[in-house]
Amino acid sequence: MRFAGHMAAALGEARAAAARGEVPVGAVVVSPGGAVVARAGNRTRELADPSAHAEMLALRAACAALRSERLPGHALYVTLEPCAMCAGAIAAARIARLIYGAADPKSGGVAHGARVFTHPQAHHSPEVIDGVGEAEAERLLKTFFAARR
């Protein structure tokens, strides 16, 4: 599969998040040349920060590394469909391509819920590719939440 390598890195970040007691979501920002610029997993509990989603942390780290508020030409790999907050940040960062694993009918903001990129107010809409690494991403989430019930 064309995008499997970088999604494997995002899944690794999701597993690390689960090991920290965080919801297992991971994200990786990749340069136009294919190099990993930043990676992160959820840290909302650790940082006591509701905005510390994997996508937000990876975008912040990539922007800091490149000293730019925008990431044109870059791709973002994330294990779960981004929420509306993260989708807004993805648009603001001008991410060229969003690749995600599992759909999130409850809290997603791309294919479900707010559908941020389809709004006239969206200043930018990336190319979206879904379902990459979906089975593994879903398994991580189901295992994580089953252990907490």
C-alpha cells in the first residue's frame, strides 16, 4: 500500500499514547520529499490540555521545526479521522494531503459531523485519503476502551 510506511509510524505513536494512558491516536507530518518532519501521539491527560491531540502536537512541532505557520506540500498521517478542531488547524496549516485510518462517526470533523473542509469558510481543503491502516487503528481504539469499561 502506497501510504503504509508513514501510517505505520503514526500507529507507533498511537501505541505509545495508549501506553501513557492516552487515547491511542498518533500523527506524523511528512515533507513533500517524504521525510518525517514531526510525529506525536495524544497527550491531553499528560499536559492537562484539551487541545493536545496528536494532530495538533504534530502540526505545532512541524511548524516550529520549519519556522513557519504553514506547511504547504506536506502530508499529515493520522490514525483516526480528525475532529473539527484538528481539521481547522489542518486547513490553517495548508496541509496538502490528509491520510487517516479509522473513521470517527461520533467526533470526526472531516467525513462526519462538522465536515470542516466542505464549509465555505474553509480557507483550504487538503486532499483526503481515508481507510489507510484502518483495521489496526480500530483495533487499538477498541482494545483501549474495552480495558476501561
